[in-house]
Amino acid sequence: MIVNCVAYEQGHRLRDIRPADIADYMARPNCFVWVALHNPDKEELAPFETVFDLHELAVEDALHGEQRPKVEEYGEALFVTMHMITVADGELVSGQVAVFAGPGYVLSVRQHPGQGFAGVRKRCEHEPELLKQGPSFVLYALMDVIVDRYFPVVEALEAELESIEDQIFVRGTARSSLERLYQLKRQTMQVKHAVTPLAEASAHLFGGRVPALCLDTQEYFRDVYDHLHRIEMAVETVRETIITAIQVNLSMVAIDESEVHKRLAAWAAIFAVATILAGVWGMNFAHMPELDWRFGYPLALALMGLACGGLYRRFRRTGWL
Amino acid sequence: MIVNCVAYEQGHRLRDIRPADIADYMARPNCFVWVALHNPDKEELAPFETVFDLHELAVEDALHGEQRPKVEEYGEALFVTMHMITVADGELVSGQVAVFAGPGYVLSVRQHPGQGFAGVRKRCEHEPELLKQGPSFVLYALMDVIVDRYFPVVEALEAELESIEDQIFVRGTARSSLERLYQLKRQTMQVKHAVTPLAEASAHLFGGRVPALCLDTQEYFRDVYDHLHRIEMAVETVRETIITAIQVNLSMVAIDESEVHKRLAAWAAIFAVATILAGVWGMNFAHMPELDWRFGYPLALALMGLACGGLYRRFRRTGWL
Amino acid sequence: MIVNCVAYEQGHRLRDIRPADIADYMARPNCFVWVALHNPDKEELAPFETVFDLHELAVEDALHGEQRPKVEEYGEALFVTMHMITVADGELVSGQVAVFAGPGYVLSVRQHPGQGFAGVRKRCEHEPELLKQGPSFVLYALMDVIVDRYFPVVEALEAELESIEDQIFVRGTARSSLERLYQLKRQTMQVKHAVTPLAEASAHLFGGRVPALCLDTQEYFRDVYDHLHRIEMAVETVRETIITAIQVNLSMVAIDESEVHKRLAAWAAIFAVATILAGVWGMNFAHMPELDWRFGYPLALALMGLACGGLYRRFRRTGWL
Amino acid sequence: MIVNCVAYEQGHRLRDIRPADIADYMARPNCFVWVALHNPDKEELAPFETVFDLHELAVEDALHGEQRPKVEEYGEALFVTMHMITVADGELVSGQVAVFAGPGYVLSVRQHPGQGFAGVRKRCEHEPELLKQGPSFVLYALMDVIVDRYFPVVEALEAELESIEDQIFVRGTARSSLERLYQLKRQTMQVKHAVTPLAEASAHLFGGRVPALCLDTQEYFRDVYDHLHRIEMAVETVRETIITAIQVNLSMVAIDESEVHKRLAAWAAIFAVATILAGVWGMNFAHMPELDWRFGYPLALALMGLACGGLYRRFRRTGWL
Amino acid sequence: MIVNCVAYEQGHRLRDIRPADIADYMARPNCFVWVALHNPDKEELAPFETVFDLHELAVEDALHGEQRPKVEEYGEALFVTMHMITVADGELVSGQVAVFAGPGYVLSVRQHPGQGFAGVRKRCEHEPELLKQGPSFVLYALMDVIVDRYFPVVEALEAELESIEDQIFVRGTARSSLERLYQLKRQTMQVKHAVTPLAEASAHLFGGRVPALCLDTQEYFRDVYDHLHRIEMAVETVRETIITAIQVNLSMVAIDESEVHKRLAAWAAIFAVATILAGVWGMNFAHMPELDWRFGYPLALALMGLACGGLYRRFRRTGWL
């Protein structure tokens, strides 16, 4: 689906144009065309492939939404694929955005159920001074918005981690903590695989040898890289903390287990003493004088109670009960 | 076994030729020869060694099917070894494919029980525009098909991992989960050792300094590299998840163990109380008035039942039972 | 809030100046302006943005106090962001300091509740020989003080770790050790994320290609880098030791558990022997001659005592009790 | 001990020569000397040190057989140290081989109890076409044979690992598996420390900047490197698998433990029920009608049997027994 | 404290000189001054700071003995800091040695309680041929001796590790093994932090771009680097083995625990059978014919003995006892 197809001159919106007229506008000086597609099929993409002279491999990548995030140069043009990730009901929803940017054009191909880039376009059109830097600025604006959308995702991961941490030192929650940590680990890895390759790739858009298209906008791409790096660091922290939390969880299970054991042992000792005493007075010896005492029975019960109570207090003091 | 020996001109199939005629065809301009061998022995390979001027070390590597995946330059020629991996009955079957590509020739040597490259040849012959780029395009097509065959392998690993994950939080499956995880870890390492060195090696076929043969086709090799990198990432995810899953499995065993312990402790306490009571009334004191009561016995049984029931309910409430 | 706005000439303090006069002083030879802001809002920063010609991206970073530590070049100017970390009541308090340094000016923007840089300014003004090296020396002085403030933080982490270590081989402290180790791990990661990127970034201020501003002061920046590296190493040691300590803690739990088990087993055996003996003499066989002995009962008790005592000594000797 | 001292011309063996004549033969064009020493002392090595102009540091390294594997350049000459490892009775036997190679000479110094290099010399002398490439080819031949001798070592490690793996999921073998895994880990590290530095070092003998001596033979050294890399990969796999196996072993112990616990709990419950019933009928209440029944006793026994049998079947069904 | 202050000419000792005369001797051709200080304060160092023109940052580092090992260039001069580590009573004692080396002078500043460098000076003076290479050779000699003193330290670590390993598979030593492993881990990290940065730094003293001072002596520094690398490898092996040993220790605890459990379970079963039998014959049924048998009692005891013995033998056979 074609979402937009607009021509810009000197950073100002000229008008919505038909795909057939693109070549005319690209020929004008200081003019470029910005096209946005959503879930296009091969046929919808074909006319742009011709007019922008896109490489067949890049087109294939744009259509099959499972690419590794990357930045590729094809001659003077750039081809960028990114993962767009959003949180919905605690689940991560992932899609792909591919951007072709070359002299005179930007083409974005989005394959993600969520929010589009109408906001980006609006913001760019409000800053014609910046927009007149042309396609590379649009590319920056698109990358910037996608990267900015990672922040709430990472915050969701961090919030989930904190919520698990609150639980981890509470008894009896080991199983559910573990399931949540495992799930969180997977989500963290998904975000990491979106962020790390893109950070690596975007590092080529500023600094040393820079594609001609980005020469004047490299400070912006450094900013994108910087945000990606910050996200990477946060993700790495979450990841490392999860690993520690899983270990701590195991230790907590062992500690709880150990405490259960001590209590078990203490009660077993108390019961065993009572059992032995009852057994002793249940013996059938002919000469057991206490059996004939008037208060033998209550005394015996009292003795049993005392013995058990004494042990109980002792175990209490040593912390086993 | 010689599978094919065909000459191509300007990207079009000329004809099947005899090995003896290869030199003639190689001498023609815009012409190259594409030979495919399957499990050849030293004698079968010898004539090609001469006509293509292959290096003895490379020939040895092609004949001994246990090489590390690699891309080597011998003068203007390239020598590529790859692992071909397929899944059969849950097991990974591995073989080697070696490709010699130089000006005027491509020679593929396959040592793998499975499917050959007839499909690749057919597809190439349908696109003469591409095929006329010569041996390096054929090299790309062969690498591409082998790399594409890794995807179902990785998907099989991921499917197995997911199936284990469904099991991992279910009680009583720890042992079988563990065996399957261990097995999966080994298979993952096998795939990794096929993919990682090839990704590294193929990174030299595009970008900075590129072998002369690949100058015009480097965008294709970048695509191969990109696929390999994607597979690497997937394999790495599987690997890391297995490690976590083994730890989680251990934790689950400890948690289950802990729960068994609690139940054991609870029942032991209940039984102990009944035993003590029975022991008390089994004592032989002369003066135990309740022993002579009319309903002493049923009362005693009732008291024992009550005591046990009370404990049972209490343990129930604290979650030990 | 504007903390200071002072002009310097040849390393000597000229006078406090109004922001409006900055341009005049910057125009003088051998003269520079050093401005210090604390928690400024966009409006407060605006005049400096104009007079120092600051890049909008850098300004945004300076205002939003959650940047990754970094060193960025904007033309001839440098933009540095750092985390300032202090310890308060066992908690780490973190804030950001951003420094803009260019020909003729230094502007520091602090967003941290704690101590400011009045001391730095004073020390610099006492060494006009050094201060006359200009903005890059001020930048060094600011980095130096922030980095020096990491040392007590790391020492606090090390002290906490040592205090946990004293506890770790003591029985019954596993749970609290674990909580403290987990907490310490988090703090360590916070410090690491302040130090590591800054170390990486500051490595570009000396050695190979150096920003023009730092040409004459690079030995100072090497010193900063060196301190950062030392802190990194200390943090890394703490981090690795925590990981080991968590494992050791788990082992200690298992060892304690094992000892509890042995004691439990030993006592259970002792009690069981007494119970069996009591049970035997409680049997109702008609012909049990010992039951009729005069001293049968005391003998039986003695035998039970002996059996238990014998077992007790035996377990004692094998270390189970 | 001088094993051999032979002069070669144009790849053909001239004759055994005395050390004193070495200089004469080195002066001839297309001529080189190949000396092999075994466990020499300082005095035996001294004459060669002079005639070949060996650096004192290299000579020291050659005499003290505990060097890190390395390749060093001394002017036009190369100095290579390698570990030679063989398997004897399940133990790894390690020694050092040092090779000095320069224009006109090769000197090998072996300090290893096992097999020498007579075979290498014979094979080289059978291929004068190759041998006439001079000292660097001999260096290659020596490196090649040492590296080839690593393969059986790695296979022995792999065989041991597989044998442990067969055992690891079998109950009751945890202790011996663990001891064997620990031992294997140490051996693996020994091999790794022989292979990894040599692979790194040999990577400098082909490709970019190559020592003059190896210019024409670099494809051979690439082959050596390739073999080393393959061994490294195999060793790495063994190492990583051992780590996993140790974890799996721990999990297996925990699982077995858990099963023992369940059985213990089940039997304890069965016995407890029988004990309670016997206790009940051992009580001394006056009115316990069943005690006077004709078949009270057998009925009681039957009831006890039934209760125990019922529990037994129930535990059987839930898998606890 | 000034330990020595000696002038050398052409590698030969001229005489002990006063610090005030240093400048004169430095002015002579082929002459250099070698000064050794021990625990100097700021005042003692001041004259040398002036005459050798030392950088204030380097002087500060030399006085504060907690630097990271490093090699820094200040113009033509080199500044090297190293950790000196010795073993005393099983503890590691650490100190710092700083060396300033420039054209015409070497100044060593030692802050370590142990042995000084008198031996190094003596050895150098015995080899005037080498010593005449000047300050860089002295620097090498000092580095060499410090690095050589690491070897016994590493051997002490290895010996301690081996002694723990002998213990680790012995029952009942888990706790002490663990404490020793933990302690060893810390010491290993201390050595590592002395060795690794120095190895990295010393790699800049030979090979590619080398400080002018070391041009003619770089083969010596390569030797130092080589030794450091060997030590690093050994330390790394110790470190990795400790990690494995801690895991193995935990597994051994679990295995021992498991065996204790089995024995406990077996004895519990044996005792329970005896208890039940005694309980049965303690029941008060009127019609229990065996109670009246002449040999009922001994038969009962025999039966109990048989049952227990049978179980005992059975458990023995299955390895539980």
C-alpha cells in the first residue's frame, strides 16, 4: 500500500505526486521525493524499483521482513533495514522497516502492524531548514524515530526485571520467578538482536570514511549511534542481571530447602523422643514400679511434654525452628 | 563421478563437453566451463587439476572431506570449502562441498550423501543475463544454495528447542529435557562450526580489497555474508538459550525436590502424631482412667483422626501439601 | 542556575562577567571564558548556545541528564558528558556533568545533587602557568576531579565486598550474603557503565589523531585515561569476585545442608534403635523370661542407653555429629 | 646430540658434513644445510650459534624447553618454537621443538622423548622439486609434521569425551564422570596452549607482510595455519562440551537425588501406616471389641497388608516408586 | 633513600657520583647515569625531577605506589610502572617499581619491602658489551628481573592449586577446599592485574612503531613480552581451573549428599521393618497363637533379624550401603 508519495523542494513540501511523475521531480535541482509504503507486494514495489534503480537483492530484502538490521551501500545509494519493536500486552511485537535513500529520493518500506511514520513527516515539514539537507536527513529522521521507540521497550524489560527482583527474595516464588526470568531473557535477546547490528552498521555513517550521502548530516547519525549504544548498554545490563538473578534464584531455593530440612529434623527429633518414652512405658517388664504409682500416668505425660518442650526451646534458640 | 561438464558462452549453455576439450573452450573469449564432481577419487580429479592448474594443497583439501570452511586465493583463482548440512530423522548429516573458481572455469566437488546442485545449474541457465558474469556468479549461486540450506537446519534446532521449552516447566521431565538439551547443544555447535568460519571468510569477497574475480559480483557475496550472519545470530541465540535452559532445568529440579521435601515433612509430622498417641495409650500404667471408659477407644481414634486432620489442614493452608 | 561566569587572560582571572559580555572577552587574544551552570533549563542555556555556537544535539544531551558518557567533536569544539557518582548512606547517587570546550570558552553543565566544582576552579586559579593552556586544561581539570571522585565509590564497593566475604564462610548467613551480593552487583554495574565508555572515549584525546584543542595537553588526558583504566580494573575485579562469591555461597549452602543431613541421619538412627528395643520388650509373647527378671527393666533401660551411647560415639568419631 | 648434519644443493642431498664445514656449503649458491639436534646442551649448540649467527635470546629459548609456541623474526632469519604432544597410556607427553631457519640453513632442536623427524627428511628428499625451495620448505615440513601429530591427540580427547558422555546419563557414575571430565579439561587446556599461540604466530607467515624467507612458500604456511585452526576449533568444541557436561552431571546428581527422595518418602509413608495400625491395636483400652474377635489378628494383618499395598500401588502409579 | 647513583661510559662503570654532578656526566658522549631510589619522598625525588626533566604527572605516579602497570612516552623518554610481587608465608606481597629512562639516564623508584636490584646492576656491569647500549638496556634488565620474579609466584599458585586438586575428590574436605579456592582466585586476579597490562604495554616496545630509545634493543623487549605472555597463559589456566574446581566441588558435595541420603534411606527402611514387626507382636489381640508358642519370642527376634539382614544385604548389593 502506498501511504505517501510527496515531492519536496528546498525542504518545503511541493505536493503529493503520482509515482509516474517521480522521475520529473527528481530531475529538478534541490528537489527530492519521499515515498512511504506499507506491506507492499512485489508488484507495488516494481515501479519504484525502476525509477530509483534499486538493486534486486535489496528489493528482495525489503519485501521479506526478516532481515538482520544493516546499512548497505549500493553505489551512491544507501539501503537500511531495521527492526521495529513495540510492546503489546507484555509481548514484544516485531516488524521490519527498510529505507532506500539515494540522491533525489527516500523510500521507506514498513512491515509492522503498529504505528507508521506520519508523525516523522509532519515534524520534518515543520523544519524546512533541516529538511532541505535532503534524503539523508529523512533517513536520519526515520532511524531516529525507530530507535526512540526502543526506549519504552527497554523500560518495559527493566520494569519487568525489577518486579521479578522484588519477588526473588520472597519464599515460595522461585518457580514463577524462574518462568518470568526465562521469558524475559528471550525478549531481551530479541531486542539485542535488533539493536546491536544496527549500532555496528550505523557507526559507518559518521567519523572516518562516510558515504557521500551522509557527509553533511553525520553528526545526526552519530546521535543515532549514541542512542543505540545507550540502549545496548541497558539491554546488556538487563541480560547480565537476569543471569545473576537465575543463579540467585537457585541459591534461594537451596537456602529455603535447607531451612525446611532443619525444621523437619527438629520436629522429627521432638516426635522421636515422645515415641521412645511412650515405647519405654509400653514395655511389659514385670517390675516397673512407676507403672503402679498413683500419678505415674500424668507424670509420664508431663515428662514427655517437658522433654518435647525442652527440645523445642532449644531448637528455637539455635534457629532451626 | 563426473556429474556434469558443460561449456557456457555469454551466459548461454553451449553444450556438454568432454574433459579433454575443456582447454579449447576456456581459450574462447566470454566462455567458461562449469564442471560438477561427486565423491571423486584422486584419479578422477587429476585431469582437471592439470587443465585448471589447481594447487596440490587445494586438491588435497577437496578430496579429504573434513576441512574447515574457508575461502582461499591461489593467484587469480579462488578455492572455497563449505559444509553442507541437512536434517535426516532428527540427526544432522554433514558433508563437504569444495569449489574451485578461476578465470574460465568453475569446478565443484561435492562429498555429501544428499541433494546435488542440478537445481542451481537450471536456475542459472534461466538467467543468462546474470550467468554471463561468469565463474564468480556460479560460485555465488553455489554458496547461496548451500547457505540457504542452513535455514531449515536452524529452524529444526529452534523447533526442537521450543519443544524442550514447553516441557521444561513441567514436573518430572527434567531427565529427558536434559538429554535433549545436551544433544541439541552438540548439534548447535556443529552448525556453528559450519557457519562462523564461512561468514568470516566470505567477508573478504566484498568491501575493501576484493579478489579480482569477484569485483563485479561483490554485492552478491555481501548478500551471502548477510545470510550467514543472520544464521550465526540465530545459532548464537539457540546456544545461549540452551545454556540458560540447562540452568533453569537444574533450578526446576531443586524446586521440585524442595516441594517433595515439604510434603514428606508434612506427612511425617502427621504420622508421627498418630504414632505418639497410639504409643501413649499403649503404655502400661496401672492408673490410666480413659482406658476403662466405655467409649475410650472410639474417642481415642477420633482424637487421633482430629489431630491428623488438623495438621493436614494446616499444612494445606501453608502450601506444604 | 548560573554558578559562575568568569573571564581569564594568560591563565589569570580577570573578573566575573555578564553573559552578554562573553563575546567581547572571547575576541581578546589569550583570553577565555569559563562558565559553570547547575541544573539549567532550556532558557538559561539559550544565550550560551548562541555565543558559543553549540550544536543543538549536544545542547539537548546536556539538558537531558541520562546520556552515555562520551567525548564528541563538533568542528573544533569538544563535547564531553560524564556520570558523577557519589555514595550516600550506602546508596549510589548519580548525576550528569556535560562540558563544552572550544577555542575561547569552557561551559560546564552539572545535573547532580552533590558537590560542585568550586574547588577545581580555585585550584586552577592557583596555577596560572597551567591554566594559561586554556580551555583544554580546564576540561582536563574537570574530568580529573570527576574521575577522582570515582575512587571513593570503588573503595566503598570493595569495602562492602570484603565485609560480605567475612560473612560468606560463616554458617547461617547465606540469605543475607546473597541479598547483599546481588545489590552490590547492581551498583558495580552502575559504576562500570559510568567508567568504561568514558575510558574508551578519553582514549581519543591523546596518542594518535588528537583533537586540535588537546594537542598540547594530551599528557594530562592520558593521565585521566590511566585513572579510568585503573578504576575499570578494580570494578572488573569486584564484579568477577561477586560472581565467584555467589557460586561459593551456593556451595556453602549445599555443604551446610549436607552437614545438617548427616546429623539428622545420625540422630534418626539413635532414636530408631531405642524405639526398636522398646518395641521388642513391648511385645506380648508369653515366654519372654527377661520380662520377669528382678532387674529386667533397669537392665533394659541401661541396654538402650548403651546402644544409643555407642552409636553416638561412633557418629561423633566419623564426624557426623 | 647431533642427529644429522646434511648439505643440500638444488633440492638434492649432497652429503653428510661435519659442523666445521658448514660455512663452506652455505657459501655455495643454491645450497643449504639442514641440521637436527636432540636434547643438546649449551656446548653442543655453540658452534651452530656462531656459524648461523643465532641471537643469544633465541638460543636460550631453544635450550630451555618450556617456551610459549611462537614465530619470531631475527633479521632475515626465523625462529619457531612449537610444543610436540603425544599420547602415551592416556597421558599427554609434551616436549619442545625449536627451529632456526635462515638463508642457507635450517636447524631443528628437539626436546621430546618421542619420535624424531627422520621421516620428514626422507619425504623431503624424495621431492627435490619442492625441497629446492630451500630452508622455508624444510621449516614448513617440520611444522606440518608437528601439527599433524596433534590430530591423534585431539582424537584421543574426543574419544575420551564420548566415552564419558555414554556414561553421563547412567545413574551412579557421577563421581567417576566428574573426575574424568576434570582430568580431560586439564589435558584440553594443555593442547589448547600448544595450538592457539602457534596458530596466531603462523598467521604472520602468509598473507599481508610476510618474512622474506617465506615469500614463495606462503601457501604452504597457510595450509599449516588452516590445520591449526581446525584443531583449535575441535579443541574449543571439546572444551565447551566439557563445561556443559559438568553442568549436566550436576543436574543428573540432583535428579537422581530427587528420585531417591521420592522413593524414600514413599516407603516411609508405607511403613508409617503399618506402624500406626500396629500401634492402635497395641493400645490398652478395655473396650476394643476387635481384639477379641476370632479372626481379629489375621484381619488386622490383612488390613495392614491392604493399606500398605494400596499405598504402594498408588506411589507406583505416580512414579514415586 | 638513594640506593645508588652511578655514571657509566661505554658500558663501563665510571664511579659513584653525587646527584649534583649528574648533569655533567649526562653531557659527556656515550655516557649515562643510573640512579636507584627506594621509597623516596617528594623532596628526595625533586633534584632528579629537575635534572632529568621528568613530567610532573609521571613523578606523581612514581610516588604513589598504586599505579596500573604501564609504559608511557614523554617525548624521547619512557616511563614504566610495574608491580613487583613476591610470596611470603603463602601471602602475596605487592609493591611498585617505576622506571624513568631517557637519553643519558635511568632512574628506578622502588616501593616494595623485598629485594632490590643490586643483582641486576652487578650482572649488567659484567657485560659491558650489552650495557653500552645504554639506558634502554638497563630498562630491559630491570623489566626482565621483575618479570622473572613472577615465575615463582605463578608456581606457588600452581602448587596451591594442585594441592587443592588432590583434596577435591576426597570426601569431607569441601568446605576447606572452597575457602582455599576462593583465596587462590583472589591471588590469581592480583597477579593477572600485574601481568596483563604490562604485557599489553610492553608490546609497544618492539615490532611496528617503536620509541626511539628502544630501536636497537627491541629484541630484548620482545623477550620480556614473551615471558609476560607465558605467565599470562599460566595465570589464565589457573584461573579457569579454579572456576572448574569450584563447580566440581559443588558437584562433589551434591554427590556425597546423595550418598548420605541413600544410606539414610536404607537404614530407615531396615529400622522401620523391625519397628513394624515389634509393633505387630505388641498388639493386644486375644487370638495371636504365636504369642503362646514356646519359642515364639526367639523366633520373632530371629525373624526380625532375618528381615533386617536381608534388607541390609539387598541394599549392600545395590550400593546404597
